[in-house]
Amino acid sequence: MERERPYPSDLSNARWELLEPVFSTWRAERRGNGLDIGRPPEHDLRHIMNAILYVDRTGIPWRYLPHDFPPWETVYGYFAAWQQEGVFNQLNGLLRRLVRKAEGRDAEPSACVLDAQSIKTSANVPAAGQGIDAGKKIAGRKRHLGVDTLGLLLAVWVTAASVSDNIGGIHLLSQIAATSPRVTKAWTDTGYRVKAIDHGARLGIDVEPVHRDPATKGFKVIPRRWVVERTFGWLMQHRRLARDYETHPHRSEAIIHIAMIDLISRRLTRENTPNWRDT
């Protein structure tokens, strides 16, 4: 259904041109595999993605989608399928390479920054998937992030908050080594200890914890580490990420990928990103 007035989260024509080839290829492959035989597509993929971005941006439950979007069951079904089949990962990688080229960088990064963020959860998140971050005194989940030196997402792993940064770092380094083999350097905070450093060395990645000057008082921007802290700030512009609302951790990872797709597609088309605090 076409709307007379689009939502601020809707894809512009320029942003849709960036994403459309990936979605069209996905649909063509499904037809080629016989998954859509007898069921001609009912909904425009751009409208489906607009609905997913609306949820990500506003933080509403799926069942509360406005009626001018396709039915919420349909939207969630596409969201789940795209997550399972790696469409969001593929889009994030494509857009990241385009941004890096536009910034005069090599398409593939050679260095990364790792960090973790503990976040509270909503009531629908199973207790078995939660934990307590003893250091930050937060009960919930933890988002382990690996980004390049522009702050663009390379790897994400969502766990219980009780999982240590060290274990998260080992998992992220393995992901990054598999998907970004040119990476040979990683900066971290001091929560990443010997096991993560040794694991990085085995993968050919030099892991360097960046220490805060103990003589410094108050807020101080820490070299290298500020890049990933800024990425966490970008993500928090999406209300769906103000807490962890997803029943399954892999769905949480997909929501993070969607937020980054939203952010960097706007960056490529030079569109402003309205902040939810101002709307």
C-alpha cells in the first residue's frame, strides 16, 4: 500500500537502489529453488524492508505495526528468513565496502576495534538467555562488537551478560579472521586478556589492549577505543536497541545489522538520520 506521507524511517529511492539488487537476487534464488512455486509474491520487498526499519527505529513490538504496512506475521517471516539466510550480513558487508571506497580506503579493512556493551532486557527474553555483568552490575545480555577503523560493523555476537569480554573477543576474532582475512591488527580495552591475545596471534591478528592513563581524572577520549564506543552510540539511536527485546540472541544480532544498514545507507546517500529523542 502506497502512503501519501512516508515515515521518516522509510527507504528513499536512492537508498532502495543500493539495497534492491540484493533483495531481488534473494527472491530470484528462492524461485530457482522452487520455494515460491504456486505462491506468487504478494508484497513488495521495499515495503517489507520499510516495515522492518520502522520496528528497528521506533522500538514497537512486531504486532503493533501500523496497518498501512503488510501484516506483521508476513513482515516477521521475511525478517526471520533474511536473518537465517544471511541477507542482512550480505547487505552490511556490501554497504561497508562502498563507504570505505567513498572515504578513500581499501574496500577490505586491515585493522579493527573490539568492545562489548551490557544491556538490560525486556520481559519476553527467557531467563536462560540472560546473565549478570558483575563489573557493570547489569542483568541482561551483552553485545560483543568488532568494527573497522571507521566504526563500521565487521562482527557481532550477542550473549548473556555474564559471558566475559575475553570469551567474546575470541569469538569475534574468529569471525573477523573468516570474513575479513586482511585484518592483522585489533585494538581492545583491558578486559581482553591473555587468552584473547593468544587466540588473535594464532589467527595472525595482533591484539593490543589500549590502557587508560591512571593519572587521568574524569572523562577522557581513549585512543582507538573511542571508535567502537561511537558505534554503540550510533546503534542507540534505534529504539529497538535501547533494550534487548528479542527472544533469541541471533535475532538481536539481526536487529544490530539492520540498524547499521540504516545508518550507512544514509551515509552513502548523504541523508540525515532523525534522532528518536527529537521525534
